[in-house]
Amino acid sequence: MIEVSIFFDEDDQYQDQPMAEYLMYYLMHHKINGASVFSAKMGFGHKHHLHKPGRIGAGDERPLMLVFIDDEIKVQSVLPHIKEVLKEGLVVLNEVTTL
């Protein structure tokens, strides 16, 4: 089994739709076993800009992480499109054992 973690920002969009929502529906359509989106309190990426939403006057978007796990064939079938729609962000794959 492969675990995929996708890191992106809350305000990221694809075709005028929030990226998190788009990716969840995309994964559901491709019958991925399950996925979850997690929201972070703060974070930073390759530009080293600290995203810390909630401060007065802060316009920072919340960092998000979408995680899904499935067999390698199904993961490899959805990854090309995910890489295509994710303009900025990070995709991490880990081999995992499920119980």
C-alpha cells in the first residue's frame, strides 16, 4: 500500500473550485479507498514564508494536507493528473503496511 500526502494552501483552486474539494471528488471518482484533508495551524514551504492564519490583519491562507492510501497501481493511475493540477505544493509517497 502507498500513502500519499499532498501539501497545498487553502486558497489554491482548480477550475474555479477549491483544490481540496476538487481533489476529494477526483479521488472518489477514481474509487480510491479513502482520503482526508487536514488543516494546519501554521506552516511554510519552499519560499520560507510563514503562513499563520488568524492574526488580525493577516491575509495568510491556511496550509492543508490531503492524505490517501491505496494499492500502488491505483495510486500511480491518479498521480499524473494530481501533479498536473497542483501548480504549487508538495506530493509525498510512502510505502505503508495497514492492519
